[in-house]
Amino acid sequence: MNLEGLGLVGVFLAGAIPWMEAIAVVPSGIVIGLDPTAVVLAAILGNAITIFLFAYLSSHIRQLMSNRRIAKGKSPESPKFIKAKDAFNKYGIFGMALLGPIFIGTQFAAAASVAAGVRPIRAATIITLSMTLWAILIAVVMVVTGINLDLI
């Protein structure tokens, strides 16, 4: 595998990590000189996989996280989850989709949306589409402005 291929694998894996987000990984991949289209696709795919996993496993994940927080003597819901639920109550699924990638992370936006009563497939699809639009927009801006270090 060549250096660019390894870079794209790294973009895919980083996109799948909660809080890394495709919108954070896309600029990194483009700046080091990877093909912008391939970077966007790898980042979106990595991020989308975990969005769908969080949406479908959110109740189980939430229970595990709550139990771990309780065992540490903390309140069952993390401040980040409370923030996500408050955002959902204020903005709904489309607000979560638009603001999630920036403020709380797409995976947690999906989990909070499902916890608030949105079906997992609907939450994951809407949030993935929003994240895709964000990633494409960022890539286009970077390509148009010529931001690139061409390290590869």
C-alpha cells in the first residue's frame, strides 16, 4: 500500500472516532496533500459507520455510560449528554443534524436524538446527510482557496 493509501486509511479511522468527526478530519487530509475527493469519501464512510452504530446501540451505550458514571460517584448523565438533550429539545432533529458535527459530535447527536424518541434509521440518516454536506463544503472551500501543504 502506498503512502496515500495509508493516509486514506488513517482518515477513515480518524473519521470513525467520536469527537474526531469527518469535518475535522477532512481538512487534515487535504492539508497534507491527499486527494480531496478520496479524503471526503473516506472520512464520511468512517464517520457514518459510527453514527449508525451509535444510533442503533444508543440505549445500550447510554446504560453502560450511566453505570460507569454512577460507579465513579457521578451523576448518571454526562454534561455532554445533557447538553445534547437540551439541544434536541430546543432545535429538534434537523438542528441536531446541522449543529451536531460542530458542538457535540455526530455520534452523540444521533444517540441523543434516538434517546429523545427519533427512530434510529431516521436520526442516523439525517445526521449522516448533514455531516456529508459539512465535509463536502469544507473540502470545496479548501480546494478553492488552495489550502494544501502537498506533503504526500
